[in-house]
Amino acid sequence: MSHPYKALAKTTPPGAKTGKVVQKCYAAALNDCEGELTKEHWISEAVLREVSVDGETFITNAACLPKEGAWVPAASYAAKVLCERHNRALSPLDAEGQRFFQVLEQIDRAASTGGDVPAVTVFSGHDIERWLLKALCGAIACGAFQTHRAERLRGEIPREWLDLLFSRSYLPQGWGLSFPHRIGEAFSTAKNVGLAPLLIAGDVVGVFARLRGLQFALVLRDVPLETRGGSLSPSDVYRPTGFRITYGEKTETLLRLCWDVPPPKAATISVRWQPAPPGTE
């Protein structure tokens, strides 16, 4: 029996390489810019709207915002860090990120008020990885992350990350998504998305993400298992093949992740959907 499959999106800008550079575009090193510098929603605007209340999202731990956080209009949480050509090229990743959140919202509604959820929804695991890579690159480029000393975390985007983001390349084996998991673990349905840099010895090696209660680490450098700590653990599930989510009484749905480069061990993770704590919606 064949399994449903979704190919990874094309994010290479169309046509011949332009040979142009737009200053302050974080992908300028590719020499393939065109158009004006544009506002980039490094956390996709469509995703922010999925976790918004009346068009505003509560943002915490971000530079330029109060320490306790603040409500920010989803449409305005952006920065001029990409030219028009590179911004358009990443639209398929925004769409995949939005689709992921929409399915989680469907599950939430079905668990609380009833409704239908597809038995299986298929995503490209590589595109979920690259959506998180897009968010990390944008956050670094605009200085959205801050250290525990409230200092902005800035830096040049590694050329290798740009090649992975704007091509159909795959992250090397050992890089990519990992998921801290305990069998049958319950996770909150709170409408939130959180991102924080993964740092080892002061260097950014990836990004830690919380997507409506599901936690991921995206590793973008060779990090030996024995040196992993904090948000990374040798027991994390590397590139899971899906999430089997139980909600309501005994109803379940499968979020399948397709990998063109198969993970060393195929693992589908079972988790339970639970109501968000009061005051987190």
C-alpha cells in the first residue's frame, strides 16, 4: 500500500540569475536580487493570524517590545530584510506553515465543539524545516531575538543556510527537526507560536520552536549527541514521520511528514490534544 506523499516546494527564484544585489537583503550574497527592499513577515503573517485575537498577536521575548510582552498587529510584525524577488520565492513556505496551523485549529475545534478533521493530512517535512529556517534567518537579520542580557542577537546569515532556503536542497543528515517526546504526552492547545535561538558556546546552531504546544528543535550545524544539552537531547526523535494526535474521546488524526531523505529510524509520535490552560487563548 502506497503512502500519501507531498513533494517539497520550489523556492528558487524563477528565470535566470539576475547578478544583482539589493543592499540589506539578507540573501544578497546569492547575487540574485531584484526589486525594492520589502517588508518580510519572518513569522509568516498568515501564521500570526492563525494565532491572533482580533488581528493582534501577543509577542514575548522580542527586541523593541516590553519585557512582559505586548499585543502586536499581525500585519505589521515585519521588517525590511528581503528584496521583492527573494520575498516572493519564499511564499510556498509561508503557505505550508499556515496549513500546518490550520490543521491544528481544526483539531482544536473538533475536540471542543465537534466537526470533521481529515484522517490523514500530509506535509513535506523538508518544507516545515525550511519554514523554521526562514523564520530564523529573518529574526537574525532584523535583530528580533535577544539574549538573556536583553541584547539584540544579530549576525550574517551563513551562505549554506541561504543555499538551503532558496533551492531544493536537503538539510544534511543529522541536521533538521528533532522532537522531545514521551509516549502519549499531552500538549496544550494554546494559540501561540514561539521561537528562540539555539545557542552553543555563543553560536547560533538552530532554532527552538513551540507551535501551538508542539515543541521542535531545528538543528543547523553538526552538534555531536554527547554535547547536546538544554533544548537538545540525545533522546529526541529525529525527523519524525508524523504525529498521531488523539483528541476528544478516542478520535485520532495523523499529521504525516514526508521525507525525501528518509530518517535513520521511522517514528510516528503519539500525542494527546488537551485544552489550553485558562487565560492562554
